[in-house]
Amino acid sequence: QVQLVESGGGLVQPGGSLRLSCVASGSWWFSISTMGWYRQAPEKQRELVADIGTGISTNYADSVKGRFTISRDNAKNTVYLVMNSLKPEDTAVYYCNLRSPVGRAYWGQGTQVTVSS
């Protein structure tokens, strides 16, 4: 059974940084899966923040380009999201997503990121 566990969220001041981590277990196909980070703010739909393919291809939402960086360590079954220059509008619950080679999606439980002074 695939499990995704996020960590690294918290409260940070505007302009600050955080690094989110997501460890996948139960998925021997991690290295050939697309990994992504999504977020959901109160009363808003869940949106893609960034994803990373099996190679080095990455994709970012326009709102985070130049500030966020997604990366992965296949040896550790882990995907990271480094978030710099955080803004209050980045406040949301951040979810890790794994999309298997056959297209099935798995989600973590989410980690809260709050950007506030």
C-alpha cells in the first residue's frame, strides 16, 4: 500500500523560506512516477504548485516560478519543495502527490504552511 508522508510545514514570516519533504513508501515504482506538490487554501480549489517527472523535467505554477524549487531523491523515495520569498498568499495546506506509471494518483495527508507576520 502506497503511503506519502509530508513534513516541513509551519509558520514563517513573509520573505522567509521553508523546505517541504515527502517520503513515499510501498511504491517500488517511485523512480518512474511523476511527483507533485499541490496546495489548497481555505475556500479555494486544490491547485498544482509544481511537479517533476522521471527525468529532470519540472513544471511550476506561474505564481511560484522563480521562488519555489522541486527536486527528488529516488534513492530515498523523497520529493522536496524549497520555498523562498514566501508571501501571505502562499498560505495553504500543501499536499504531496504521486502519479504511478499507470496513472493512478496517491495523496499525502497534507502539511500546513502559514505565511504571516
